[in-house]
Amino acid sequence: MTAIVAPRPPLGLPPGSIRGLLALQITVIFWILLLAPNENFVPIPLNLYFLLAMVMVFFVSHGKSIARRNETTPSPLWLPGGTFRFLILAGTAAVLVYVGLNHPDRLNRLTPNPEQLSDWKYYLAGLGIGFVLGYGTRLLPFRHAWMFQAFQAWIAIIAMAILFLHLVFEVIINFSLPNAINAVAWQTIVTGVVAFYYGSRS
């Protein structure tokens, strides 16, 4: 007989902690690619624009699957309410203002590379399929079983790890190459795994 335990967020963290960390990771990659010197410039991966949808999902989850500031449930990572949203908004504003005042030409990097535009369908498919499959896990009859909660914890770890590897690939490996690699399959996997986690917790 499957053991049933009280549902708890992955890794025992307050609801929204992993989603907040993932949203911050996504925006940090944008910041670094905008701030990079011209000699280290690599096109912003097109899949990051699709992952921005997950950042928006994190923002609108407050009051639903994430506690509001005035509720008794702890805020993500036990930080003051709104910390992640403040960091994301303030950090993005600071980067855009700094780049706009000191290196306005770098703002052109926000325009997707035309060579990548033909790959949009893969990223959209990864985003849509991952999110729908993740959301579908909320309908499973054994979603409160300890084994499924352990599975969710592993997905949380994998999602954070894969975004970190994405950061390493784009910022360290691609920076060091004369011609940046457009790793469509890898970027689609990253998009799908992150979307799956968001879907399972939304």
C-alpha cells in the first residue's frame, strides 16, 4: 500500500523558493550577456525569451500557489515577502539603465539573432509540452505519496542544475569560442525541464 504523507513543497522549502531561484537564474543570464564586453559578445539564446514566460508565471503565482506577503505561510526561502520580485525587477532595471547610459549599442543584443528565429518552434514545443506535462502531474491520484514528492524534489534539483549548466555553457564556453554554438537540442531540453517544474508547481 502506498504511503500517504502530508503534501509539502520540494526540498522542504517554503512554496515558491525553487521557482524564485529559477526565475532569478533566468534573468541573471540575461544580465550577464548584456553586460559582457564586446569582445565576449554572444547572441542571447532564443530559448531564454521563452523562459521569460516562466518568470511571469512566478510573478502571478503569488496569492495562489505562493503565499502573499501578509499570509502566515513563509515567503520563498523565508525571505521578506517580495524579495525575489524586487531582485528581478530592480536588477533588470539597473542593468538596462547602466547599459543604456554607458554602452547603448549593447541594447541591440536584445533583438533576437535572425539566424536563431527558425528554431522558435522547438523552444515553443519544449515550453508547451514541458509545462502541460508538469501541470498534468497535479491531477495524479498518488501526487501526495512520498515517492512522488521525492520525484518532485529531484526535478527541482535537476531544473536548478540544468539552468546553471546553461549559464556555464552560454557565459563561459561560448565566450571562449571564436564562433558561438547554437545548441538547439540542449536549449530545448533546458526549456522543457524548467517548464515541467513550473507546471508541476503552478
